[in-house]
Amino acid sequence: MGGPAPRDRAAGRGRVAMVRAFVLLALGGPDPPGPAPCGPAPCRVLYARAFGAPPGAPPGTPPHPADPARQRLLRKEQLLAVARQVTSQCRLLQSSSGLPPVPQPPEEPISLQDAPGGLFRLPPGDPFPQGVTVAWLSVLAVAFALVCDPQENLSLAEITLRRLAPRLLAALRLLGPGADVLLRPEAADAVLDRLLPHGQMLFLNQAFLQALDREMGIKSSR
């Protein structure tokens, strides 16, 4: 499929909408069986991808060339902190709604229209130098998150998540047995490269999304 992705005319006006990072995580389970409760299983980052400068750095900040290993460790710690906070938000929502902590995968294809999600702020220094806003969405035992600067288009961030989630679920087979997301990062990369190129959030029409699904061999998603 050639040519640029169709976008809404508004996408070309003003500053391009960007995200700093994407995180896919396993939420962890309830308290394991045993004589004494030891707390729920911890969350686990399955896949993460940062775009541009480290999350929370001032826009236009170039990567630090002196110590790339330290920079990678910093990003890993920051994105793990995001994953923990998403897990906390998800468990709080589940507790208040009375939903089971980790529902079983359904036999029929699921709809993400009513999948729980939300937004939260992380203040400056916790863990990013500057404050960020995180948009998140949970589906069964996994969750997806976009790390955004506070001034970004958060409505577009939520729309982007709901477009990414079903296509990543299908490409990575996360709802089936033996999910191997850790062994197939290239599949996640392919989806992000089309729907979130270089961290840029796109205004996409339904025709483009359907064509993308056909190209990637993914059953049409809503």
C-alpha cells in the first residue's frame, strides 16, 4: 500500500501531535494462593518503545551521546514506573466497579469500545524531570499506555490507543495460549510504525485502517 497515511486536515495545522513513549504491560494477577497473603503479582513490561528525547525531557532535547547505557537504564526505569502506575490505576478502577481482577479470555472476539481506561498525571520529578500525562487502556490481563506531554491532544491519544490495542492483540496473539510478545518485538514495531510513526499521532480514516488490517493479515477491528 503506497502513499502517505490519510489524515484529517487539522493534522497539518500547528505543532505535530507526539507521544514520548508507548508501553505494553501484563497487569499481574491476584494474590497467589498460600497461608498468608503476599500481595498481587507484580506487573511486567512486555514491550516498550520510546520516541525522541527521554520521556519528560524538554522538547528538542537531543539524546545524550556520552553514556547511552545510562540513558537506556533511565528510560527503562521511567517506563517501568509508568507500568506500575497504570497497574495501580487499573486495580483501583476494578475494585470500585466490582470487576474481577483478571477476567478469562472470552470465546468470542471482544469489543474495545467499553474497555476501561483513563488518564493520569505524573508530577515533575516522579519519575520524569518534567510532568507528563499518561493515557491508558486495559484489556483483560494486559494494558496499553501512551506517555504524553501535558499539552498534547489527549483525546487523540485515547483514540490512538483504541486503534493500537486490537491490532497489537491480533498481531501478538496476546489473547491466545502461549503468547510470545517478548520473542516477537518486530510484530509490535510493525504496528507502531504504521499507526504511531516516530511517535506521531495521526488522524486516520476508516478506509486506511481497513487497508492496513488487510495488509497485515489482521481481522478487521473496531
